[in-house]
Amino acid sequence: MRLSTLHFEVRLPGRVVSLLTLAAAVLVLAALYTLRVNPEIRLYCKAVALKRQWSRSLSSGGQQKFIVAGGSSAAFSVDAEGLLLQHDLRLVNFGLHAGMGPLFLLAVAAEEAHSGDTLVVALEPGLLTAPFDSPDLAAQMGLALGEPSLIHASRLTGDRIRWVEDVISLRPGAYHTFTLLGKVMLRKPLYRYSISAFHPGGWQEARDFREFPTPVPGVVRLSPDAVRLLDALAKWGEVEHVKVVYSLPWCYTPAASCEEFKRARAAFLASVACHVRVLKDTTLGVDPVREHFADTEWHLAGNGVRLRSDALAEELIRQEYWKPEELQARYVGRDLTIPAKPVPRER
């Protein structure tokens, strides 16, 4: 019995080493696939390079510029080339994918901001009303770009780089794996969007039109994570001499629900306005014209892009901002409690 026990104890470490070696090999292969092959990551890395090229061409003359940060609602909505030609407005659209999370989306755009520039935060409300998580897509993008500090917006928030967590995030999930295999078997494009849809200024042109569910008003209050992020962003702006403003994305809204949506969005904006300036868009992001949208309620197309781009240009030129109490009195009523906190002073 003793000899058998000793024999087992000698062989156990070898099995452990084999399992660890196999796990490491699988992780390395998964990481190589994510960083070099994954069609979604490759697309957005190319998109970031294109947006950076446009941004740096705007900065070459030393003139001030505007950087729009957000998810796909921003990417599909603002035609930077058109604004330069029609309004002489120097702007880069840094909208990417909402699945990357607010920290990454703001960090990658903020990298392009210099003294005197304006960072236009155009995050979808849902990104600021839900608790922050650590999305795999952010880790994959940050590591694919070779800029891990972007993953948790370390330069904005002071948060550390979480190497173990972020490297493990390089593995593709089950949904991605089976979806990709299905597309290969059916001989369909590996990703629904292509780099050819991205224009030099960063605008992503909608080419896929389909039906989508009717949107409903969501949560209107900022999450504690969002409050910390907006405060950190405002402080960063003061230190770097970059103006930080918020612009509510436009969203398809059924005509019968417009007033309900306006009240909800006014309450949301009133909360945001306690931390950063909010551009005075009197539409409150409500657009009841279905033909202005492509494949989701956030993706503008055709004439909707022109209207949204022109409206944003006018707001940036006018530099008029909502006050929390104004939003409360005009749309919300007296049920909303506005915290007494000043926004950053005008320079």
C-alpha cells in the first residue's frame, strides 16, 4: 500500500504540469487568434488607425479640433468630412462599438485631444446608467493596439492595468466561436461590417437596413461608476486644458412616445449636467422618422446623418449648454432631485 501511494505521489506533478502546459497552449492559441485573426478586432483596429490619421491631419496646422467619443451611435451619426466642407468645423468621429465599454471608448478618443481641443462625449445613455464591467472586447482591443492603458482608461481614472484579467480576456467566447463557424459553413461574410464603410473622418456609413425592436425608455440615473468617470473626465479636462462636453445621441422614437422619452432623457441629462457641460440639443435626441435609421434605433442613415451632423455643428458653434434646473423645470417637473454640484468653469 505504501509503495502504491508513493508511486501516485510521484506521478501527480507530471499530470499537473501536462494540464498546465495544455492550458497555456490553448490560451496562447486563443490569444493569437484574437490578436491576429478575429475579424471584429481586425476591423476596429483598422478603423482606429483611419480615425487617428484624420485626427492628426487636423492637428498638423495647430488649430483646435473636436473629438467625438462614443459607441456605434456616434460612429454612424456624424459625418466629419461633411462638417469640414460645409461648416469649416475640424472634427474627428471616434465612435466605435458600444461593447467596448465607456472606459475604453473615452480613453481611445481622449488620446487624440490636445490643449484647446474639445472632447464631445456622445456615449449611449445605457453605458452610463449601468454599472461598469470589464468587457472582453475592450481588453482585446487594448492589447491588439499595444496600448493596455486604454482598457480601463488608466490615464483618465488612475486605475491600474489588470494584466491577468485582461490577458485571459483574449479568449474568444462560445457565442463568437459558434457564430463564426456558422458563417464559415454558410459561406457568409465573417463580420457584418467592413472597413470600406468607414470614411476618412471616422463616419461609418450604414449599408445594412433591417427591422429592429421598438425602443422603450430606460433607466435615467447615472450609475456610481459613471459619476466617478465623469468627474475624473472633468478633472482631466481642466488639467489638460481640454473642454469636455456631453452630446446625447439621437435615437428612433415612436411618435406616440416622444413626450415620455423626452422626460426620461431630460432627467438623464440633468444628472449628466451636474458633472460636465451638456450641449443644448432641444430635440433631446428624439427622432420619430423611421427612415432616418438603418439596422438599429441608434444607427442613423441617409438624411438622418446630415441632420444630426448639422445640428451638432450648430451646437458646437453656439456653445450653449443645458442647466440641470432648466431641464428639470422644462421637462421633468419637481420629482427629480438635482445634486448641488457645480460643473467645470468656462475658461
